[in-house]
Amino acid sequence: MTAIRVVRRHTAVRVSPTGRESRTDLVLWAESGAPGEWRLAVHPADTEGAEEAGRAHAAWRVLAEKSRPVLREDALLVEAGRTGTEIECDGRTVLTHDRAYLLVRDGDHVLHLGDGAAPGDALPWVRAADPDEIRADDPVLFGPSALLALTAAVQEARGGFAPDDPSAPPAVSPYPPHDLSLPLLPPELTDGRNRADLDQACELLGDPALWLVPHGTFGEFAAGDRPDADAGRLPVMAPPPRALIVDSLAPRARTTDGVLDWTAAYRVRDSTGTGRGTGPLRVRGAPAELLSAAEARHGPRRPGLGRDPIGRARYRLAPTVGTSLNAGRTLAP
């Protein structure tokens, strides 16, 4: 068997709403043993992350100033990072891949995730919106993170996808530290056992939390697989001029009649622009029922954040979808 060694480096600097900094600086490696087996280790970091710190603080200063009148005490997280992958085959380096990225999140709502610096319009609202701005007849839209949360809840209730389920596409993460895809590989790594082993190693190194659980335990619950399959069958339509946009959903508890209660972050869009909600709303509804109300896709797929059954963050691409629901029917009193 070909001896393979994979080294992954992840340096990230996160800046909280208060300007406090935290860092991740990991060097992880995996060496192949018997087929299907890997030796995993963490090495001391060899960088200080000065470049990432500079990018994170520069983006945070701009966005914090723009968001201060609206966000108040809410969490605007800015993360600048860099990932690197190096693969050795029988002692010879056959691939090196380096990528810098920037992430901006408002709670679980992903505002920006991509290479380079944040765009100037990374904040998708121009004002604050109080709950009393919401009208009972406002149509309800689910943003990417809300769609992923509903999908994850449905998958968990159903027991996930069967391994041969053709509706479950490969999990692709837009978040570079969790991105399992690799550039073009040499022939010795693309066939048979070597490629299967390499895919497994990259998945383990992409999320160190996976080292603590049996490999594949939560693979079938990869939050975000189903929206791509289901939403892909919806027609593409222009969004309504006025709408309540649910940006993220977190399950709270079941009510006395057994209906699931959700905490929602939201925006209100009307002719004056988009307002960011000043506090959480309560949404009621079974995940499958809320998903079944989807009628149309509004715009391209964008990064969203979902969570697996034990709460780990999973980034996926999903669209904003319009539904047959209205605010009066969906919001809890």
C-alpha cells in the first residue's frame, strides 16, 4: 500500500462584538497505516497569525461601525483565517494547497464567507426593525441558515439518509477549514483504496471534533445536503416586495400540544429597505410542515450555518426560499 501523509494547517483569528480576540492555530497530520486506518496527531503551531489578526480587526472596525446602530448587544463575529494542505506520497510531496478566507456572522446568519476581504455591503440591512413592524399578512421567507436548521431537524427525525439514497449529494462546505475537496491529485492518489483512504483522512482533519467520535457516526446528518436536492426542484422567482425573512432558527422546546417552538432571528423588507430585527421571534411548527410550505427559490445559493445532532457547526450552501406561510400563521403569540 502507498504510504500517505496529510498535513493540515488552520490559523484563524476571531473578533467578537466587543473587540475581544481569540485564536485557533493548529497543525494536524495523518499518516496511513493499514488500509482504512490512520494515525492522527496535533503538532505545535508554527505561525503567529499576524496577517490574519490584521485582516480580522480591519474588517471588524468597518463592520462594527456600520452595524452599531442596529446590532446593539447582538453578536457580530468576524473571523479571518488561512488553511493549508500538504500531501506526501511515499515521502514525496505531491500536493500543496493554501487558502485565505474571511467569515462574517450575525449569530447563525452568515453575512459573508469567501476568499479575500469582506465586501462593503456585507451587512444586508439598513436599519433596525422592531417586532411591531411585522404585519400578519407578511409572506414568510426562510434564509439559508433557517432552511438548513429545518432540514437537519427533519433528517434527525427520519434517521438521516440511507447510504444509497440518490437524493443525498456529497457534502460540500464553503467554510475552508471544513472543506473536504482537494485540487487535482496525481494518479497514484486517485484510484481504489488510496483515494478512499485519502477522503477519510481529509474529513477527519477538516474537523478535529470528529476525532472524539467513531468515524462516520454523524455523516448521514450532514446539515445542508437536503436543501440542495429539494430546493433545486422549486421554480426560481423574484422575491415579494415586502416580506418577513427568517434568517436562522434554533429549536426551543415542544409546547403543550406537541408542536415544536423555535427561536428565530429575522429581517423585515419593505419599500424603505431591509431592517434587521431587534430581538428574537418565536416560530411554531413541525420542521417537515414548515419545509413543505416552500414554493420558490429567491436568488442563488449562499453560505448558511446548520448544526448536527450534537450541535457542531456545519456550513453548507442553500438558497432563500419563499413559502405559502404568512407571519400571522407562523409566529407564536
